[in-house]
Amino acid sequence: MMTTKKFLEKFKGLYKAKGISNKLLLKEKFHNLRMSNDTKVFDHLSNINEIIFELEAIGFKVEEEDIVLRLMWSLLFSYDLIKPILMYDKETLSYDEIANMIVSEKGGLIVNKAWQETQL
């Protein structure tokens, strides 16, 4: 978790570094983001939000659908079974809705139940 002081230092540095190399590095960081086994879902979502904030701070708009897809693709294998459930019967995907469902107790129960069913 990032402290307020570190956050402010990083934020100030972003405005100084609006060059193409910084933009490319942040886009690469966003597209290569993967959740590790020891990362909590909340921390993973915080990482995604931090990268999006950094990109938008230098003037790059990240589309909602791209954020949702990056979230879905970056989750651990154990979440593969709920991805269709999260997207079922939706015309648009909302990052906040998907993130809240994953973090919520309901999302956790879906993951656990789906995972247990594959172990039978």
C-alpha cells in the first residue's frame, strides 16, 4: 500500500514526466499487469487504479472497457470460472460493478463454489 507522502511525490513527478517514454512505460505496465498468488484482490485493484490514475495524469484516457478487460485478464486462474458469470447478460461492462462483485462476499462465494465444483 502506498503512503500519502509517496503518493504525493509520485504525483508531482508525473507532471514533470509527460514524455512519450513515460506514457509507453505506463501503458506497458497496464497491459502486462498480472495478479500474483500472494496479492490480495483489494491490493490488485489498487494497483490497477494507480496505473490508470498515472496514465490519466499525463493526459492518456483509458477506456472503461479496456480497464474491465485488463482486470479480467489479470486475475488469477482461480477466477477463470467466474469470468463468464461476471459478464453474463451485460451490454456494457462497468469496472466499478465488476470490481465490487469480485471484492464482495458474494464474489468470493462465487469463486469458492466454482473452484470447489471443478475439484469434484
